[in-house]
Amino acid sequence: MLCHLHQLENWAIPSGIARNMTYTSSDSFYLDLLASHDNRLQYQRNAAYSEEDARTQAKDLVLMRASLHKFTDRYLHNGPFIMQLTDMHASNIFIDKDWNIKHIIDLEWACSLPLGDLLPPFWLTGMGVDQIKGPEYERFRASYEKFTEIFEQEETGIPLHHNGNLYSRAMAMRTALEDGRYWYLNALQTPKGLFNLFRTHLEPFYDKVPKESLCAAESPFWTPGMTSFVNLKLKEFTQYRQEVRDIFNSGKSGRPYY
């Protein structure tokens, strides 16, 4: 369905989503994506390297869940759902000498997603999704607006009708960057980048709170017995590092660098 869920499974992290699951609303889908991030923190042995790291990640996940309805469109809660390519990046697109798209590969990641998920790609300026900040953000915004403008011209020939209503895909794109939806929906599909995206692009929408106070207040509500969970993660991380050192020292690999 989504490439990042496959990545989690490769890391022995369960997605928690049954293979025969079919969603009828966007909210249930988004909540399950958030649950997959919970599972990453829970099951990945090197997910947190310190108490502060574990609690900060937990805080971000609590706030991501609390912010769901602030950064998604309730009007699109029950559809329409449209076919989308979820692993679309530059190396999957073949063009001719005049820059006309001729072929697209990796179609196995195509699936039906909420209309709001149809967004311009983050790689328009050649940067990673969590690298778009500062001066790079202005470059990206200019490319984003140009992409949306061209898309709007193209979609006039293929209108989207659903249950008697006409939907503009470009309109959903146009507002997503400024109102935060773009970053929220990308965070849901970025296991390693969710926390940077939340802190860089979503937290600033809210009143500023001292980092230590916010973390202390929110992180306990990620899971019952948060202190015990943190202690377990630190123990797992210590064991993980020792096992990696043992592998390097065993002759099965090269010399370790500390």
C-alpha cells in the first residue's frame, strides 16, 4: 500500500494493519498510520538513545494524534478516494529529450488514498522532505506554486465528480502548504522524518511552550507506565550497541569505529 509500511516490516516492526483491511474513512486510515509510528518507537531496539530522546519522540506522537483534525480536511473525511502512486520520485520517471514523460515504473505502490493526500512531491528542489527549511523553504514554495499552477491547468480536461459533487484536486494542493496539511500528511508517511517535520513545520502553528515543560507534560500520555517504557528502551539500546560491536569484533565484518 505505502512504501514506508514496507520499510517498517523490513525492520521487523509490525504495521498493525491487516493485509485485507479496507478503509472507508480518512480518519481511521490516518490513525492507523500514526499507530505504525508508535510501533516503530516500541519495537525498534535503537529507536531512542536517551531518556530525553524517548520522551521527546513520545511527546511528538501524542501531539500529532491530537492535531489530526487541525491538519486534515474534515470535508474529505468520507471521500473521494483516488488512485495515487505513493513511491513517485525522479528516478522512477523516464522522459525524452524534450522533457515529455514517457514511462513511469514501480507501479506496485499504487493504491487508493484520500483526495487530500494528492500533493506535489517534496523532491521538487532536490532536497529531502525534512531538509526543507530556511532559505530552502522559499525555493521549495516557488516550485510548489508553479507545480500547482500547471496541475490546475491540466485538471480542467479531467474533472473529478463524486456523488454529484465536483472536486478540484489543485485547490486541495494550493492551500496545503500554508495551512500545514502538506507537512502533516508527509510526516505520516516518513518514519525517520516525522519528528523533524512536526517540530519544524507544525509546532510553530501553536503558542510557544518551553520544550522541557511540554515534554514533561505530554510524554507520560503516550503509554501507561512511560517511565518503565523509557527504562526498557535504554536497556534495549545498550544491548543493541553491544551486539553491533560483537558482530564487528567477531571477524564477520570490518574493524569497528568508535
